[in-house]
Amino acid sequence: MPGRIFSIGQFMCGFENWLVQLKVNPEFCEALLDRTLEIQLAMAEETLRAVGDAADILYLADDYGIQTGPLISPALFRQIFKPRMARLIRFLRERSSAKIAFHSCGSVYALLPRFHRRRRPDPEPGAGGRGGYGHHPPQAGVRQAPSLLGCD
């Protein structure tokens, strides 16, 4: 499923340059992210139209971390990336009842509370509710916080 928000800038600008631009030129970064998100939403629309109700899980992946922690601060994530991630997830939920799974490499536990808000359990099938959200299991060998992952 289309849905790379953070790493699209890495692909287009180069890894180091993207991280620098996030700090020195956030207006450029936000404009780039808005344009690429529009393209990805159009791709997602076509994908969902093609698969109909056959999808049980919509799998998203974007790499926000390295072995020792996130690549960006929680404040930068909240300011630039969270609104676009929320828009993507809202878009998908409006068009599909499939669950949404999210994968990120590295240790991202500092960002987990910002990735998603806790949701009530899904309603009974046919009750008109939309799918839940889950974070893909953590990467082996990275710094984790079991309590934030629900493993304590």
C-alpha cells in the first residue's frame, strides 16, 4: 500500500540532505511531503478500488528509526509527519474496513505514542466501524520499551 511519508524525502533528496533540510528548510519539506502524499493517496485510491473488500490488512511501512532511537525528535515528528500520517490513515479508513498495520525499522518507541492514539475495541462486524491499527512487531536487537509495546 502506498504510504511512505518520512522516507520519500530520503529517496528524493538523499538521506543526509533530507535530515538537514528538515531543520533548515521545513517549508520545502512540507511542500514536498504534501505533493507526494497527494500522489500516494491517488495510488491508494486505485489500489483499494481494484481490491475491493478482499483486503484484510493494509500494510504501511516507513523507517523512522535506527538501532538506538528515532531519526528525528518527537517534536519534529509531531509537527511535520504526524498530520500527514493521520491524513493517510483517515483516507484509508474512509475507504476500507481493513485493519491497518504499520512497520518502521529501528527503535521508534519514543514516537509510538505519537503514531496512533489508543482506540476502543473494534465494533462487531457489520456495526459500521472501521478497522483498527497496529504497529508491526519491533525489530530484533534494538532498544525497546516493552511497556509501550504492550509486552509488560
